[in-house]
Amino acid sequence: MREQAGLKKLLLGCGHEDRKGWEHHDLARHSDHVAVGHDLEKRPWPWDDNSAEEIAALDLLEHLGDTVAFMDECWRILAPGGTLTVRVPDWRSGNAWIDPTHRRAFCAQTFRYFELGSEEWNAYGHLYTTRPWRIVFLDAGDNITCVLRPVKA
């Protein structure tokens, strides 16, 4: 997606990372670079529909209780053609269980439940959400990195 005027790049759960050109979010405004302090367990999130061209959630989703609600909010906020990059620990990795605030781990197939037309979507995913995605990149190791695009008309 080409950068469109007025669309944001959101870094959710930024921690201490400070990316130039991105709007930084964390649970609280603990640093000057954090523009938005918000608990992502509380919905709706404080961004408008179709207001972002890119969302990055690196080492964040494993801390949240509702994966489907997270994906649905990202879908709502992303403009058509936008991308969501998620990095989570693989269930077999020590990274998944070392942090006491991790609520769950993932496997590479987890994101297929959100992918329109996949076997997982056809079996169950469409029952969980009406907001489908396309996976454009998936890499699994100690961490799983997945890049998705929302399927919007």
C-alpha cells in the first residue's frame, strides 16, 4: 500500500521502541514518545475506522486476553490495503512461558483462522468473526511473524 495522506502508522504496545513516523501506543503514556495510552482490552480503541495504513504489534498479542477482539479492532482501524504485522512467541519456545504476564502462546496455524478461504476459516474462523484477512507473509521459529491484510470491499 502506498502511503496515503492522513493515514497513520500505529505501533501498538511500543514499550521503549521509538520509530520515526509512527504513532506510538502503550498501556500508559510512560514516555514522551508514547502518544496514546490505552488499555487494548477496552474496546473500541481510540482510533477511527480506516484511519491506519499500517499497524505493528510486536510481542504484544500474547499479553492480551481476547485474540479475536484484537484482530477485529485492527481490521476496523486499517484502511483497505493496509497491513498488520504481528509477532508472537511460538508455543514450543521458552519465550512463550518465561514472561509471567503472557496469557497464551501461538502456533503458525493460529492466524489461518482469520484467513478468508483457508481450511481453518471455513471450519471455524467464520464463526468467530465476520472480519476476514489475507496472510501475505508467515514465518515461524521461536517467534511467529505474520503480516496480514484486511479483506474489505
